Amino acid sequence: MISHANGLGLHAAAASLAAALALAPAATLAQDFENQVAARQGQFKIMALNLGMLGGMARGNIEYDADTAALAAANLVAVSQLGQEFHWPEGSDNIMLDTTRAQPSIWEDFDDFASKWQDYGTQAAALAEVAATGQEALGPAVGALGGTCQACHEAHRGPELN
């Protein structure tokens, strides 16, 4: 049985834990801005590497290998499952930084951006389902995934950096 005094101690501990959890998002916001942007850009480099491998296999420029195709597709799925909350700090757009192509429209219509990211995840999962089944299955699946990338780029990515 918990005594009244211990019960108060538990309430205080629970209140402290709740306060700490409430402050967790604020701590996240205080993360190093440059690292957040670098992480975002890194995830897109991972996507490009793996999608390039699969696209090369689909076109016949790279010899098809079921294990490599499955791994590349799994990598794309893994990236799609990363929470994006930490990768897009306010002010990390191409107006404020000369090291990114991210347009302010991402923050102005984050629901659209999030929907496009979800579409990417859906198509990455569909690609992963067929990646190891043969080269002929890659073309349509890579094309569908590429379409989700293109839709987001057209809406939210600026011109090439010089």
C-alpha cells in the first residue's frame, strides 16, 4: 500500500515527467539548425543513390541483381519512414539559405508537402514488393516512385544551385 506521502511523491514525479515530456519538442527545436538541414540533404542523397541503382537496372544500364534491387528498395522504404519533423526547421528554405532548393511553399502548405511525402512512402513500399521479382517489374514501379518525387519537386523545389 502506498502511503499518502509516497502518493504525493508519485504525483510530483509524474508531474515532473509530464513537464519534461512537454518540453521535449522545445528541445528538438533547439537542435543545431545546420545539422538538421544536413540530415535532410543526406536523406535525399540516400534516396538518389538507391533510386539511381534501381533506375539503372530498370533501363538495363546496370546488370539486374535481385538482392541488390531488394536492398535498394528497402533503403528507399526506410528513408520514407523517417519522421520529417526534425528535417525541416523554419527558415531552411532557398530564400534564407543558398545551400538548399527547398522553397518556402513547404512551410506555407506543409499539409501538401506531407501528403506528397506519404505518396512517396506508398510507392516506395510498392517498389519494394516487386524489386526482387525481375528487371521487367522495376520499370513501372521505379516510374511510379519517380512520379511522386517529381510531383513534390514541381511544387516545392527551386531551381538548380550554382
